[in-house]
Amino acid sequence: MPPRLNIPPVTRVVLVVLLLQSVLSAAVRYRQWSAHSEIVVEWLTLIPQLSLFYPWTFLTATLVENNIFTLAIAGLTLYHGGRYLERAWSSREFAKFLLVASLIPNTLTFLVLVSLFTVTRNESWTLMTIAGTIPVQISFLVAFSQLVPAHTVTLFRGVLSLRVPRFPLLYFGFVSALSLTPLLTSASVFLTLFGLLSSWTYLRFYKTVFPDLDSSQPTSMRGDASETFAFAEFFPGPMKPFVAAITEPIFNVLVAMRLCTPFSQADISAAQGSSFIQRTAHGGVRAEAERRRALALKVLDQRLHAATAGSSSSSSAPRNQSQPPVQPSGPTIQTQPHPNTQAAMTSQPTTVLGETNYNPDHDHSEKSDS
């Protein structure tokens, strides 16, 4: 019997919608194909001049791919990235993130194309198709940069090693190059840029971050005040001061427009204090990922206590029936890991955080500090 695919609900729905809409769009274009004109599906994809009467296309256009190459990449990205993020955040938070990563880039790209038509009077800008999972893909890379900022990906058997925060910028360059080919349109460049900015802004200032499981505080904070998730961290070291000098006045304008709220010292202290899992300058696992690991450790701790109590009672029963079972004492598994803990954690990764092929560039020794 083949193993059952364990796909979280939101990721499952998104994959099904992507497949159905892409097949439907391909069928319509194939049936109406003409060598003298380009076929568009204005009620499924977003076309500035034709889709004004179909407002749902601002959202549905994201889950439509126009060729088999981009469809395969989109499916793999949503399958692996969606499973990881949905398990790390929860289905509700993941759905909100997908909505931000889809609706905002599509809307801003729509406005840019209309503005370009207004300036140039070139009608091709308003007839350009806005579609594809490109903004979602770069948003996933931004989310991974927040969750595992110090991890590295090794390519070509160790020839090339890159930290995760470098991938959004590389992806932007890759899409910009493909936009010069028939595979992608010029709108893809704007989708990538706005996907990067909108996802980072949402994760930096708006996404809810809950306290650690061991904390008694019921409150939550928004955003990520850590220095390792600053916008300049996406760029190489020599460029960081210049990027910071540019983004600082932009941030001040957004604050003046009340689109962003600056972090107070209390927010920064709360994010780095004992109530929340701290991410040090050397990186580490984010709070929401760590709280699920803590939950797994608690469940494992209970099972180990139950097994120890059962074995103690069975061994002492023949000697003295009236003697109560010996309860284990000493530190719990959170402070003194059992040798079986590592095996349990490595044998069940998909039930906690999902799968990842990222190789950390350090041994995550800071976990014991949290």
C-alpha cells in the first residue's frame, strides 16, 4: 500500500486550485488558438484593460500558470514550501500570508501597468497578462529568511554555499532575466519586486508572534524586531550600509503615513526577553517553529515518564504489592535531554515542522539557551 501524502489543508486546497485553473486556462487558449493573435483569459487572469469587470481575477490570477515549465516549478514550490510554513505557523496564519502575497503584488502591478500606459500611450502595457505564482514564490523565500536566517544551502556538492537570506535577491535577478524570454512577461518583474516588499513588510510589522509555550503571558506581539530580519540583510555585506541609508527615509515616510508602526523599546525587549524565544545574532530557529518543538518535547517527556512509571510498577509488584510505583524525579526532558530524544526528533520531523533540506552553518547550540 503506497504511503499517504500528508499535506496540510490550506496547501492542499492551493495545489488543487492551481492545477484546475491552469488546466482550464490552457484548454481555453488551445481551443481559441490563432496564429495571428494572442489568446487571453480575462475572466481568470488579470489583464488591466479587460479584467475590470472580473474583480476576482486580482486573486485568482496568482494560481494560473501558462506553461508546463512554470506549472511544475509552482507545484513543487507550493508543495514543499506550503507544507513547511503551514506547519510552522498554523493554517490560519498561512492563509493570511498567501492572501497578502497574492492580492497586494497583483494590485500594485496592475497600477504600475496602467501608469506606464498613461505615460507612454503604449496599449501593450494594459494588454499584458498578470498571472502566476511568482509573488508567492519569492514570499516563501522571504519567510524562510525569517525562520532560518543562519542556514545555508549547499549546491553542486559543496562548490557553492549560500545563506537563506540571499535567495530572494537571486530569485529577483533570475526572474528579471527570464522576463527577457518568451517564458515570462515584463509584469513578472513587478510581481517579484512587490512580492518581496509586501511579504517582508507583513512579516516585519504585522504578523502576530505568540509567546513561548512556557510563558504565562497571554499577550502577543506583532512583527519581527530582530536585526537579522532587517531589509538590508537580503543584500551582501558591502551593500548593507547603502541599503540601510535608502530604506530608513522610506520607513519614516511609511510611519508618517501610518502604514507602519515603529518598534518600541518594550517590543524589542519582549522579543528578546525570556517570554519569547530569542534569535541571536548568529541566527536560530524562529519562535513559532521552536514552540512546536517544545510541544513535541513535552509530549515525548510525558511518554517517557509514563513508560518509566509502568516499568517501575511492574518490577516492584512481585516484591511488594502495597508499595506505590516510583515516580521519576529530576529535571524534565526540556532541561536534561534523554538519549532517545534525538532519535525521536529526527524520526518525526514532518509532524512538527515539515521537511527542509537546508543545512545549518552551525550546530544550533543556542537552542539550549532558550
